[in-house]
Amino acid sequence: MTINLTDQDKLTLRTAAWGAVSLISAASAGNSAHKAATEASIALTSATGLIGHVLAKAPKGVNWGKTVAELADHVLPALTASAALLKQQAPDEADNFRRTILVAIEAAGHGNPNPTATEMARKITEAIDAA
């Protein structure tokens, strides 16, 4: 089965995934934010299948906003839209997308989650599962 994603579909997927990395990094304490971003980014670029091909590049030209709240307003709906799109067009890839995001979140926590990052992870997971 060939899955044809439009450029807009790919942008939504990239915005969701790379935005989730930004959200979890913003929620990480102090100097570990950079390490969280690095670990989560490695998880995204290690994805396989269609999702791996799409997430190999970060989105270009996205206005992330100036606050975490603005970022969340943009990213959380993109996570829901991405999950819904994939459930409709490629259910196996929907599972792959969800697992990839969850692995990225866990990698960002690197075994030492803080309450803020834990709450952000819950919001990200909730957005994916809302589809």
C-alpha cells in the first residue's frame, strides 16, 4: 500500500513531532534542556518507515511563537491532527508516529523527569490520543 502525503501533511507531521521536542525541552529544568532536546531529536531522526522518512527533516518556516503557551497552542493541535491523519490513511504508521513521539519524550527525560516535564509529557500524549 502506497501512502501519499501532501506537502502540507508532511509539514503538519514535522511540526507536531519537532514541536513536541521543543515543548518537552522547554519543560526540562535548567541546563538539561539542551540535553533533553538532543536526546529527543535523536529519537525522531532514528524513526523508521514512512514516519522516519518524514521526520528526518525539521520543519522550515514555522512560527513557533515567543512563549511555551504559544508553542503549545500550535503544536498540541498538530499532534492531534497528525494522529488523525495517519489513523485514516495508514494505521500502522499512526502507531509508529505515536511510539516515536513517546520514545522522544522518554529520551528527553533521560531517566530523571521533573514534575514540569512529566506534565508536559502528559499533555503531549493526551493530544496524540485525542485523535
